[in-house]
Amino acid sequence: MSQKNKCLTKIAVLAFVMSTASAAFSAETVNVKMPKELTAQAQWGAMAFDTNCAACHGKNGSGTDSGPPLIHDTYNPGHHGDEAFYRAMNSGVQQHHWPYGNMPAQTQIKPDLAKKIVKFVREVQQENGIVFKPHRM
């Protein structure tokens, strides 16, 4: 095979890989079943979530093209405990489960409000059958 043909073959393979990778990724969203009633703390958390989190994580944590669904088994309390959510809000998160890129810190969310947001997420998760499962690596 000539040098030119080898180069064209490499370019074709790279183009195929890139098109396949981008086609394989589509934002994951979920249908979220809401609890009939949220606790008072979770109601405040829902309002704070709408203001600070929903643009990326979707209405009620359902996911968008910009961020993953939080009402997803990946975020069950055994894999991502409450502290993981607090760290994410305070320090941001490097991409690891999803192909959305890094999450920037949300320093406008103070600890008391963060606690209410997590309470909201956990109550909605529970309504959707997402419960503690031990994390095994």
C-alpha cells in the first residue's frame, strides 16, 4: 500500500471513529415520577434546584443535553452519598460517569440550601425506586 493510501486509510478510520462516538452519545433523560407530597425542607430544595440546578440537570433532575439525570441509579446513596453532592456544589466535579464535561462549582449555593437541594433529590429518587445500593468496585 502506498504512503498516500495509508494516510487516506488512517483519515477514513479516524473519521469513522469520531462519527460513531458522537452518534453513540445522546443526552440521557429520564421520566421522573414526583412524590405526592414533599417534606417542607424538600419543597425549599425544589425551588433552589429549579433556580440553580435544573438548567443542566433538568426539571426535577430528569437530565438535559448539558447535564446528567440525578434521578438515576448512578446517584443512589450507596454510590454517591450526600457528601458527594455537597462536594460537587462546593468544588465542582471532573467528568467521570457521563460525557457532559466537567461540572463547575456552584459557590452561590450555601450549605443550608445545599442540604435542602439534596433532600429534594433524595425524596424524588426514593419515589422513583432509587435506594441505597452498596457500591462495589
